[in-house]
Amino acid sequence: MIPTHPLTFLTLGMVLTQSGCMLPESHHWEDSNGSQLHPTIQKLMKGYNRYMRPNFNEGPVEIGMSLDIASIDAISEINMDYTATIFLRQRWRDSRLVFPGNESVSVDGRLVSLLWIPDTFIPDSKRSFLHDVTVENRLIRIFSNGTVLYALRITATIACNMDLTKYPMDRQVCTLQLESWGYNLQDVIFYWTRGNDSVKGLETLRLAQYSVESYYTSVSEAVYETGLYPKLVLHFALRRNVLFFILETYAPSTLLVVLSWVSFWISQSSVPARTCIGVTTVLTMTVIIMILQV
């Protein structure tokens, strides 16, 4: 016997309505990586295997790199490291992504999961993160000849072996290294796209304690137990600004010593005067240090 209670029909209607609402959303999610892509990208992704590098079994893939140094936020002598924000750009050619025409196609950075990308990392990095405001700061551009431009914005705290024997008249040479994590020299080759001109931003940096004296790039190899891996190195020399330490350290210390001598010129029997001059000296030095720091 078929139930005819009104609540039964109401419950059955709610179930059908909910199932009808869920199906289009599920279908929309499945098509997010398919039919909703640009027709050119959709055609390129057909049969594309992102787990296989370009030129597989045909020689190593050449990856050109360039850097924009946006800022160097902190240089720590205690931890022997520096924090920098960089724009890393990588270019390589993937013959599987060739399409007719002379134009390039820019795709959403979130579609990076659909493509093969190099496993580049910074070996001396202590902490690093990829900027994600308002979205992940990635850029992917595919050219008609199969060239892929992949750019991202990174902030990293990188170790720097400092020689402090001549502090504060020292000169520090730090490096920024880029290596491949899993692909050796038989798989990928790194190179600077324009030599020393591949690095921008260092000549315009303004630092409180240091000034960038010089920089240059080099191509090297990282030797590990598992083989030889490509490595690019940016060398830059930092010269400490002596005037900064004169104003921040030497000048306040000298003034403090000079003011402390005033108390010796006061009679030993004038205790209130000696106390006042001591308190005034401390307050004066505090104000001077605050003004210099501003």
C-alpha cells in the first residue's frame, strides 16, 4: 500500500529538490578543469601529462631565470641571515604546448596544477612563503612556440655567512642560490636569461645599515650523493654605513660620558645637585637616542 500521508510527500519533495540542486554544482566542479577553460588551453591540456617533464628521453630542458629584488627587509648579525622579497621568473619550452598563431595566452595562476613546472628551491632558506593576497601571486603565460613563463613572488629568510672581525667597518658578501630539488643535470639545465642583467632592483635598494656595493651572477653545479644538480648563484656585497653607527652608537655613548663628568665638578657636600645632574643626564640621553632613531 502506497503511503499518502502529507508529511511523506513533503519529505520526498525536499529530497528531490536537494538532489536536483546538488547535481549542477557537482557537474560545475567537474567541468572547472575542462569545458570552462579557454578553447586553446583546453585543446593543449588534452592528453597532457604534467608528471612528465618536457623533452623526456630527448635531452635536458633548459630553464632560464631572472630575479627582481623588491626589498631586503632585515639583515641580522646575530642569526647571520637576511630577509628578502623577490620576484622569481622562470622560462622554458614545452613542445607539447605549441599552438598556431603569434600570440600568448595568460592563464589563471591557480591552473599551475595542470602544467609541469620546475622544482626550483632555495637551499639556504630558513623560512619562506609565497604571497597569497588577494590570491596566490603566480603568473603563467604560454606562448605560441611552447615557451612557458612562470613567475611568483616569494619572501625568504636566507642564511649568510658573515665575517664580523672588522665590525662595524665590515663588508659582507651574501648569496642567493637557486637549485633543482629532484632533477639532475641530465634532466634540466639552469641559466641566467641575460647574465648580470637578469637581476634587477639591487641598484635601487635603500638600506639603513648597509649599501649594496656590487653584485654579479654565476652558474654552478650542486654536488650531492645522488648526483650533480644545476645551480644558479647571485653574489652581492654589502658595505656597512659607518655614519649610521656614529649616530646610533658612538655619538650617544660619547655624550653620555661627557655629561657624566659634570658630576665630578660639583662639591661632594651638594648631594641634591649631584642627584639632579645624574637624573638629568639619563633623561637627556634617552631623548637624544629616541631622536636619532627616528
